[in-house]
Amino acid sequence: MIHITSVSNPRLAQAFIDYMATQGIHLTMRPTNEPPLVELWLEDASQRSQVELELRYFAHDPLNKRYQAASWQAGKSVSPFNYRNNLNLSTLKNQSGPLTIATTLICILVYLWMEMAGMPNVMKWLAWPAHSDQYLELWRYLSPALLHFSLTHLLFNLALWWYFGSQVERKIGGGKLFEITIVSAIFSGWAQSLFSGSHFGGLSGVVYALIGYVWLTGEISPKRGISAPRGLIAISVIWLLVGYFNLFSLKIANAAHVSGLILGLLMGLWDNLRKQKKQ
């Protein structure tokens, strides 16, 4: 077996395999440890030059009708390749890390606790310190980030946490994600407490810190492998404005969002400039 190439789109790779099958050449697709990347392997070494020539044509025009026609023809028979379902626990685990997963599970457990015990009972234990008797209960400076007051609130924050947190943990390290999480949870919580006292909660301060950190790192040091789509950044800024002007009468922790974003940008600027200076 000879390795021919690696392709980041399994469906396009299958179209090329189907087309080569019409030419009497058998290729095999194999998954890699970095889905959705797949590898194409050739059984007969004597056909390598022909495959490489066809691959150059394919690379220039992968959506050509001849490849679609080949896939349609192959689809009428039993295909030897079964597309993997990437939406499963194993894939999610491989694409994240222990801290990303642990924080997600803790937020879910705290939400279930609030549903069963009632919000006041949970807030009594986890809310930001409200008076001097609670100042030495150190967990309270972090625990508000675990509090979510609706299922929509929880899912929205966890989706963004998973997207940005997993990038930092996999590409830069769990230590850096831990640092951003702890610092931003404390700082954004303190900022929000100045406006709303102890009655607030949510992971969004940390999420906005990650948004700022990941976006700036992707712009300054793209080789570090983390980035944020500019469209998502635009939506995040629009959501800040929605909260600031109270356009939909929603209770939004504006101070936590703004302070988290500023902190993430400052941490990203510091880390990347320091790294560039060392290099």
C-alpha cells in the first residue's frame, strides 16, 4: 500500500476514490488521529503515476461533474466506505481536553442542582461574597462563573466555552486555559459585583476573555494554531451593544462581558509580544 495524499474533506476524497474506481484503480480511505483529515492509499504501485496525474486535475476542479457522476454511479452499489459520525463522545473528547470537559460537567451539575434545590439555596453557597462574613470563603470568587439561570444561558455559554477553550487547551496547553479561566472569572466577577452586588452568574465573563485571547493570538501569531472567525467576533461585539443599550430588556452581565473581553485581549497581547520577543 502506498500513501498518496491526505484530504481534509472526506466527502471530496470519496468522490475522487469513486472516480478512480471508474478508471480501474482501487484507492482506500483511512481515518487519521486528526479528524476530519483522511488519507488515501493505493494498492497497486504501478498505477501511482496515473493517480498522481489525476489528483492534480482533481485538486484544480474538485467539484467537476465527472466526479459527482462517479459518486452517483458508485452510490448505486454498496460503498466500501462508511462515513464516520463525528458527533460522538469519543470525537468530542479527542477535540478538547480534561479542563474543558471538567468545567462543562461542573456547570451542568450546578445547573441541575439549581433546578432541584432552587436558585436561592444554591446562590446561598456559590454567589459572590455579599458581606464580610463571606470574604474568606475563597471559592465564592470563582463559583459565580458556574451559575446559569436558564437552559439557554447554560447551552450558549458552554458552546462558546467548548469552542474557544478546547482550542487553547489543545494548542497552547491546559495551564494557559486554567490561567485565563481563573484570572478572568475573578476579575469579571469583581467588575460585575460593582454594578449588581452578588446577584449574578454565568461563564460568559470567562468566555469573552477567551474570545479576546483567541482572536488576538490568531491575528498576531497564527502559527500557534488558534483562531476565531471574524464573523463570530462581530456577533460578540453586537451582543455587547445589545446588553449595554438593553435593547431586548434582557438581564445581561455587561460589566462581566466587557471586563472579560478586555482582560483576554490584554493577556493575549502580553503573551504573544513576549513570545515574539523571545524568538
